[in-house]
Amino acid sequence: MRVTRKRLCSLLFCVYSLFSLYAAYTVFFKSHVHSRTHRVTHKKETHPQEPSSLGNEDWNPWEDDERGMQGTSEQKHAFSPSSPVKFRVQIWGKAAIGLYLWQHIFEGWLKPTSAAAQWREGNLRAGKTHFNFITGPAVVPGYFSVETDGVVLVLNGREAAKIAYATQWLHYVQTLVETHKLQDVAVVLLGSEQCNNEWIQPYLQKYGGFVKLLFLVYDSPWINEDDIFQWPLGVATYRNFPVVNPDWSMVHASRPYLCNFMGTIYTNSSRDTLLAVLKQNGLDHHCWIRARAQWQPQETNESLKNYQDALLQSDLTLSPVGVNVECYRIYEACSYGSVPVVEDIMTPGNCGNSSLHHKTPLRLLKSMGAPFIFIKNWKELPTLLEKEKNLSLQEKIQRRKKLIEWYQHFKGQMKQKFVKVLENSFMQNKKG
């Protein structure tokens, strides 16, 4: 009995010793992998010159319909760390148009999927470049590591408060460049609707700044296809407009409404004229019309669903001018195969033709062959809708196919151009 107890004690001692050795190995020798999301909370760099308010801007949660994206899309864009990469670019999404760039143009996914997350991130390969996209309120200077060859900063410069916030980010990036922590910088800018963007000029390389490339929304006369390029406004991601995947019924089903318009009516505007024309000719009964007197920045779940239903159930989407001709409605209509009927007139301000382009307004869309219906005066609408009534379903199906295919091609071309321009500019330093 004593022998048995002695053996048992010896066995337990050996097991305990082996477990202790393994624990020691795990603690002292085995490498640890930390997610970037955790690193952002634990790694803090102090930059006294940067205002602390940079991370306190009111955050508008950006919702998105990501059904199915985590399966096929992850496989399509998954980045393998072992595969050779010639260049790495981080995209810092500090404006809602960053989501249009990443999810609609690049067809990238984000983790976590919750739009309320403090930090969202995605990775993909395009061309010779690995792109890392980060967004969310936790993306604050000094609270995340800059591990990249180049940075694309996505900013909003529409109004004074947004410009002040954008300027703080530019000052932070300038510090990184001056301390040799970063070399190549590009900016995607949601510019002024009147094309008053002079505030960003001192940051551009041609004016002695550090920003090599500017991708600018709206018909700015600055566009030169050298260092300043036009960028599409896209859909209203800040109002939760989703990524839309066209299906068979979207293309082939009969739609009960000839047209739709859901928007704000400004006194003495062409929108006033549009509603008057529809009512005078009894056409408002053939179209899905929901007008409001005051602009609302946010959508409820119900109002968003109503808007999507209007696009899906209408052959045409009426797009009167607002402050600018280019509006989210144009791209949202394309997503659902509803042909935009665009009021083709210039709005007040400094937008206009550049030295290279003379097709304003909407020169980017026109140069890409957008299959829209352009109209100079809404009094032409009754004649247009009469022609619509005589179109067969097959003719409408062919038109929808053309629009949806064009929009997919348009986004693909914008992605290809964006990547090519970045690589040609940023990789010059590597060649040297």
C-alpha cells in the first residue's frame, strides 16, 4: 500500500512539474498576437500640439446593410499576410463619404459590422497595394499606430465647423510628415457645394504643402487630372443608405409608378416649379411624391424604407437641383435601377468648367457616359412622362439593365483610377 501511495505521489509530482514548465514557456517564450482594436486603447502617444477636441466631434452612427458581405466578400478581398505586397496605404475615414469609397467603390467589408462600434476596420488588395481602412470615433490622433507607406485622409469641408475639424487632422498629418513618420499623403474631400475650397490650398504640395493628391467632390475648376481629380458624391451613407445588390426582380418586375420625388421643397426654387407642373397636369397620381418643407439630416427606419421603396417601385427618379446639381439621389436611384431625370443647369457659386473639362454640370458622370435623362426645364416633364407611358416593359427592362451595368462599371472605373493614381504618385519615391 505504501508503495502504491509513493508511486501515486511521484506521478502527481511529475504532472505538476510538466504543467509548471508549460505555463512558464507560455508566459515567457510564446509570442502574443494583439488585435489592432485593442492596441488602440492601450497605446497612447502624446501630441501636446494637437487639440483634445479632435476626438469629440459628434459621431453620427453610419448604418449599412452588410448581409452576405461577410461570406463571399471576405473571400474575395481577404488579405494574406504571407503574400507579397509592394505598397501599403491606410485610409482614415473621418467623413461619411469614406464609407462610400470603401464599401461601394472598393466593395470592402468592415469589422465589427455594427455601425455603433468605436473602431471599424477592413483590409483588401487592389493593384500592387494593400489597403487598410479605419473609421469610427476611436480613430483619434495619437491613439493608433501609423504603420503605412502612405495615407489617404477622407475629410468633410462643406461648412465652417467641418473645415475646422478637417484642419486639425491636416495639422496632425503635417506633424507626421515633418517628423518623417509619414511620407505620402492624399486627401479625399467632400468640398463646398459652391466650390469654395480655398482653405485647403496651403496644404497642397503645389502651394508648398504636403498633400500630393486631392480627390475633390463637385465640379471644381481646379480639376486638372494631374494632382487634383474629381470624385463622386455617392450615396448618403450618413443617412444609412445601404449597399444594394441587384436581383432578378429589381430588373424584371413591373413598377407601379412612372416616377418619384422625395425631398425638401425650397420656396421659389425649381422644386416648387416641379411640384406645380406635376399637379397641374395630374401627373402626381402617377408618381410617388413625398415633399417636406424642412431638410432633415437623419432618417428614421420608416422614412428610409419608404425612400427605398419609392426608388424600387418607380421607373424614373426626378432630381431637381438643390444647392448643387450633384446630389445623393442620383447615385441612390442608380443603385435601384431607377433612371435619374436630372435638372441640367448650373447652380450659383464658383463651380464650373476646368481647363480640361467643359461638360458641367455633372462633368464626371457625363464623361463616363451616364445613361440619365437630362432636362433643362421641368415644364418639359409632361411630354417626357407621356412617352414613358408608351414604353413596353421589355424596353424598360433593357434600360434598367443598362443603368445598373453602367453604375457597376462606373464604380469599378473609379476604383481602378484611384488605385492607379495613388500608385503612380506614391511609389515614385520607392523607385528612386
